[in-house]
Amino acid sequence: MGQTIVEKILSGHSGRKVHAGDIALCDIDFAFAQDGTAPLVIKAFYEMGGDDVFDSNKIAFVIDHSSPSPNEGVSALHKMMRDFAHEKGIQLFDIGSGVCHQVIPESGRIRPGDLIIGADSHTCTYGALNAMATGVGSTELAAVLYTGKLWFRVPSSCKIILEGNLPKATSAKDVILFLIGKIGADGANYQSIEFTGSLLRNLDMAGRFTIANMVVEAGAKCGFFFCDEITREWLTRYVDGEICSVTPDPDANYERVIEYDLSSLMPQVALPHEVDKVLPVGDVAGLKIDQAFIGTCTNGRLEDLRIAASILKGKKIDKKIRLIVAPASKRVLLSAIEEGILQDLIEAGGCLVTPGCGCCVGTHNGVPADGERVLSTANRNFKGRMGNKNSEIYLASPATVAWSALKGKISDPREFFE
Amino acid sequence: MKLVGKAHRFGDDINTDLIISGKYKFKTLDMEELSKHLLEDLDPDFFKKIKKGDFIVAGKNFGCGSSREQAPLVIKYAHISAVLASSFARIFYRNAINVGLPLVECDTSKIDEGDNLVVDLEGGKVIDQTKQEEIDITPLPSFMIEILSAGGLVGYIKENRGWRI
Ligand code: SF4
């Protein structure tokens, strides 16, 4: 029987041919944790009898969630991470480096066909690079640091075929919001998604990362893009040596095949408090906002800041609202400075915060007040996500957020592009 | 292993931010303290209502959202003996087993708030004593039961000095 991408990668890492439903014990190529999860990793590592890590070159810690530290509790946890990283000789991406899911691919740690484990649910982002990457909890990550291995139940696969050309003013974020709206927050629960179709031929790596980043919002374990010229071109900037690729067999078995032609896709918005409550922007246009946020591992890349700047350049955001901008990494920040993007965003009224998670997860950098409404480029709008359960979070693309920031209310970015 | 307690009823898609808000979890590793905030955005008094051994009973996709292990941990520290749901989110499912919190996948649609339940993990059934009904449960793979019996993955790895699959 033929194999899907995930079946091939898990077979390769477990030393036997596996199919969906099998349990496989696999060797891990790279593992990491961030400051929300690493402290528990360290605790569990010692409790389970850990001493040396299995391979210090295959592990990293990233301080991005509350970075720099907003209070003494967090400072103690950050110190714990720094001490452990130093003692075990593992790489530490300290404050200001950026969000783990941008920093790690940029550090050249991800290659097609790799098996990556992260103590963060959006680890699935690296599927954009044709790698199997998935999030686990702290204790499992500790077991990986100790043994270099982890068990997997081989997931069944869902093939999503995307056809057509994206209309102006829409982007990868609209694609993935639309898909999640269609299949639901558990529409791909336990599954591996393979993306294919003509639409992807013109989709840059930033867009692929955005889509892969959010597959977990449909419950998926991982999501894959194929390794093509666009992937190779991106990778050669960060990794040396030959780049392989993993493709499914022609007779591979899919539990579900979904096909969409997105030639007339409209900009999409996810409504509070569920990521799958998705409507075309026109249906919610006019709703006043208090805070706009451009950043996160979903949409804090250079391409995202660039489109926002192209909309905001030479203009001023609405007086009643604030705009927070968090570049996804130091590299993104530096490029944005060099291109003048940052100047445009700040002159338009944007407030720049440290590369990292920004206000995405409610730890610092822009917690909304009671009754306030936030329009964000992030991936989650759960109640209380940004630190206040009495606020509302709407999710949209960088173009929609930037255009809405100008207007002070949720607005259709097609008005700008026309 | 037979567990006995009352049902506390919740709906579908209960996510990890609802279980324990990020604003607490980044501050401390003190699970006793965190557990007081369990599900407080849905029910501010929930922690006070729990009697040792009680169950959380929910609909589909329980535990969706982040990979924070604090979510199953705070449930365990709040003295909930198991979570029953019609389905669980993937990472939460793994995390719960790894921290030694039993999960029961079964049809929860007929269980109401306050029902007296007996959960028989080995026997593969839930008995709703209030309704006098029996519900079949989806059995766990054997190595997961081994992890649960070791009190979680820490105990399992310590005992076996690695994996035994
Ligand atoms: S940016 Fe938000 S979603 Fe991404 S890793 Fe940080 S907290 Fe998680």
C-alpha cells in the first residue's frame, strides 16, 4: 500500500514501514520549548532522572512569550531557562530574538523530511517546509530531551486541493480562515493535512507558513506543503547542502479529500470567541475597534509588515484606536527598518514592541480593557486569550487589519486596492 | 481502577485558555494556586464546587488550543478524577495521559450536571447511577494505561529508563 507524506516520514524515523493508526517510536531531529512551556520541561526532565540531554545540537529554547520579562515571577522562569541552556550547552534564543516559529526556521534548523517536536502548539508551522512538525506538552518534551525519541500514533491524512488565483487584497490568511470556517475547529482532528493545487504555485513561503501555522486550529496534528522551487529558494538562504523532498505515493490513502477554487475568495474575519466562526469581512464591516495588532507567528513576517506599510504609508490611523506592531523576529525587524517599512508604520501611528509574541497571548504588551474590541493578525481569538475575558478578538489578514486601523472600524481592504 | 463522583457539565470546544487563562499560567509553576482558577471564565465559583473525585463532563473537542500542560495539570490538582468527553483535542489528550489524568472518550450527551457517575476504566464503561444507565467507553491502548498507572510519563520514563513500546 502506498504512503502519505506523514507515513513516509514516521517510517523513516522509526525504522519500519508504518501506516495510519500504527504506533511508532521515532527518533527526533530537533526539539524546542518556549518560555511558557520550558520551565515545566526542565522540572520534568530532572524528575524523570534526566542528566545530560540526548544531543545538545538538536535542542533549543526560545524566550518569546513574555519577553522581556514583565514581572519577577516570569523573570525567575527565564533565569531557570538560561541556566539550563548554559549548563547543557543548548542554543538559547533570548529576548528580542523573536517568535520561536520564525526564529527556528531562520536558524536553518528545519529541512524537508525532518521530524520536529516543539512544546508549542503552533510547531505545525514548519510543515510549510515539507517537514513533519507538531506540538507536544512539556513532559513529553522532557522525555525527548532525555531519550531523543517520542511515540506517535500515525495520523490519517486529509488532502486539501486549492485551485485558482487569489484575488487582489486577499492573502494566505484569508485562505486558512476560510478553510477553518468550512471544516470547523475539529474538522481535521488527529489528522495530517497535505496541501496541493494550482493556487500554491504562486504562494510565497510567508503565505505557506501562515497556512501551516493554523492547521492546528482545525485540530490537525501537522500539515504539509510540497518542497518546490519556492521552498528551495527560501531554504538555500538558511541551510547548506542538498535539499531533499518528501512526496506521497500515487496510491496513498486519504481519509478525506477536499477541493476549493478560491478565485473569488473574499477577505475573511474570524469572530469571537472561536477561530471557526468565520465570515467574509463585508458581513462585519463597520464594527468599531479599539486596538489593531499586526504580528505573531501567523502574520508577523516581513511580507505581512510590508503589505500593512503599503496601506498605511503617508496616512494616519484613526485617532481613537491604537495599532501595535510586533515583528516576528530580529531579522524581520532589521529588514523592516532597512526597507523603511517600520518608519511608515510608526509614522502612521503604530506602536512597535519587541520581536516576539507581542500581545498575542495576554502576558504583556497590550492587554485590552473590558468591553474593548481587538482586530488581530494572530491565530486565536479565544475568550481571555489576550489577557481579558471581557474583551473581544477578531482575526483577519494584515491587509484587513491595516486598512481597518485607518478607518477605526472593521473595513474591507478591497476598498484600498480598487 | 473505579472512580466515583459527581458530573460537572460543560459544552463543546472547551479550550485551554478557558481551562486556565494564559495570564496566570506564565507566572508560576504552583499548580495548587493555578488550580483555583480552573475554568473560572465559564464559572467563577467552579473550583469551590468540586468535591474530591468529581468529573468534568463535556461535549466534543475538549482541550483544543495551546500545548500548555498546565491545562490537564490544573484539572488534576483541582481533584477532578477524570474528564469525560465525546472527543478530545490531540495535544490535550496526550498531555493528560502524560500527567496521569485519566480521560474517557464516550457519548456524554445524556449525562447531566450533578449526575452520580462510576467510571470503570478497565471494564470499559461508565455507569450513570442517577439515570441508571451504562455507557460504553473507547478503550485506551495498553502502553497508555501503563503510563497512567505509573502516575504519568515522568514515573514511566523513570521506571523504564526510557521507552518500552
Ligand atoms: S505568537 Fe502567539 S500563537 Fe505564536 S507562538 Fe507566540 S503566543 Fe503562540
